[in-house]
Amino acid sequence: MMRFRKRIPAKDDRAITALVRKTLLPYAKIAKPSLSVSLKEMKERLAVGVTWVLTENGRLQGFIHVKPEQNVLLVSLLAVKPSSQGKGLGSRLMRRAEKYASDQGYQGICLFADRSNSKAIRFYKLKGYRIQEYISEIDNYMMWKETV
């Protein structure tokens, strides 16, 4: 059974870091080949904002990390294990972040998607996110959606 909860650092951070390395870092390395992610760096990044995880039988299947940026909520990280993709977990995580943004009174949600990650860009567009701008320095699209 899938379980939704807030991140427990001692329990989740190693699995989150491994998932970021496997699913997100390959895209980020296209623009910046020397990029790496350490457990310490990940703990520091996750310390600011809120992280929700989805687990099954105690094992992390996906997570989303959000943090406030002025009057918008930034989706800082979203990843789902490859074996769990296509099962609605990413959509479930995004709905949680969008509800949080609405409940907290943010004007919208923004996120950055690697230009080479067409699957993610398509996913976000299907969720109603629009490309606001392309940032060549990091080879990312900034995407935006107003809160309801």
C-alpha cells in the first residue's frame, strides 16, 4: 500500500539522494557535466522548505520538495523511481504541492525543467504549467502555474 507523509531525514535522505542521482542528475549534467550531488548537499537543500514522500512497504517510491520564493512556491525537486513511473505518483505529489500552495496563499507555483527532459516538460504541461522563459545558463525552462 502506498503511503504519503512528510520527509523523515534519517529515514529518507539517502534514498532521496540516490533517486536524484539516478533520475535528475543525468539531465542536469548535460548543461554542467561536472555536477554532482552529495548527501550533505541534499540534506542542506531539503532543510529549507517542505518535502513529502510516497512510500510502499517502507521503501521510497517518489518525493517532492517545495520552498517559498517571495509570493510563489518553487518546486525544487520532484522524482519518482523509474519502476513506479506511469502509476500516477508524480501527479499525486504535484497535487499535494498545489494544494499546499493554495492553502498557504501563494500566487502560483514555479519550477525549472531541464530542456533535455522532454518527458518532464510534457508531464508539467499536461498539469497546466506554461513555459515562462528559457534560461540558457542552466539549460532549463522556467515553468509557471497560477494557484486556484
